[in-house]
Amino acid sequence: MTDQAGPATPPDPLAWAEPLPDGEVERALVVAAHPDDADFGAAGTVAGWVDAGIEVTLLVCTRGDQGGFDDTPRSEMPLLREREQRAASAAVGVTDVRFLDGFHDGWLEPTWELQHQIVRVLRQVRPRRVLCQSPQRMLQRLQASHPDHLAAGEATVRAVYPASENPFAWPELLDEGLEPWKVVELWLMAHPESSHVVDVTDRFDRKVAALKAHTSQTGHLGDGLEQMLRGWNEGNALRAGLAPGRQAETFAVSRIN
């Protein structure tokens, strides 16, 4: 009998990857430009990773010294926002929260030094999965593409590949005992083509709690904060074909072969 089946369709090399099962990921690193960025974009997803047993580290590139909506003295803002981020991370189960020194809110660029510092943390943490902000501007939602977000995303992408896995990139890190490390997959927040959908309905309350902890940034919204988050995440879910009332966060996922 002749096999009537045609040739298999080859995989599309330009298609976004399906992420690894959480059970195959021991550690994940989340990199963001400012305190609160990761919580707005991924708090529900990160809470799910923690629930799955993944060790999550949050790395924040600045302390958000230009943020806030009241008359808090600027000199007090960095420490205030660091405390808020630690409280917010605790709400989703993340206890390893790190801040880079020497980089300022509103002035972040994907410099060699920023890349160097991110590579150092990558080699310290040794994550299979990295989540960061997209380096690609999304004109439909310009606030999501704050210049600092783009800079943090670009620096992280460059740090992930090729610098983290290249022994000849910053060889002084070898002297610190930091061997090259290969990241397996990269998740992007606020990317124009975010095809991977994570249902966070059961963890939405923890996302709200995390954002409420950023009092200097969200306190002025009152009850409107939860309404805003619900609107965003329900919109994500509906566009992805989930049932009405579900909450979702969306990402682009790249596999690093």
C-alpha cells in the first residue's frame, strides 16, 4: 500500500518558541529597569513559577529615583522604592531581589557596563529561563516602551547571548569564579508579538497585592488600581480566546539553541 501522506511540514525557523515546562526549569532570572516594572508585566506569571518550585531572582537596574506622585524628597525615593519592591516581591514569593548600583532612572542606556553587570548576575544565578522587557518599541502602548525599559531589555538580550556563554567576554569574571553560562530561553514582556499566554486568574490577587506594595507609584490610584489591572489582564485573556472573566499575561518566548 502506498503511503499517501505528504512530506512533513518543516518547522518555521521564525516562529516563536513554546516555553519549557516549568518542571524542567530550576532557576529563573527576571530583569527590569525600575521597581514595579516586573510586577506590572509578570507578577502573576512569576508567582506561578514560584509555586512550581522555580527559584526566581529579580534584578532591578535602577532604584526608580524619578518616580512618584507626591512631594517625597528625591533623596529618599531610591531607598523607599527598594523597600517597596522587596515587599512586592514577597507577595509573589520572590525573596532574592537585587539592585544594580550606578544606574539612574531616566538615564538608562544599554552600555557595556550595564551588560557587564547583568552578565555577572547571570553567571551567579545560572538560570535556564530569563524574563526581561522587550528591546523593541511598542507604539500602541508607548508607556510600556519607556526608554529605560528598552535599554534594560537590549542590555539583557546582549548579556544573555552571546556574552554570558562566551568565556572571552569579560574574562575577568572567570577570575571571580564565574564560569560561562548558557541560558535556554528568553521571555520578553511588552513585546509587539506576544504569542505566549499565561492564565494568571488564580494568582491575580497576588499581582494586585504586589502592585499595592508600590505605594509611592500606585497609592494615588486607590481602588482604580485593581480595576486597571483587571481591565488589562482580562483584555489579554479575551484576545487569546480565554473565557470571559479570566486574567492573562502575555509574552514572546525565544529559545536559545
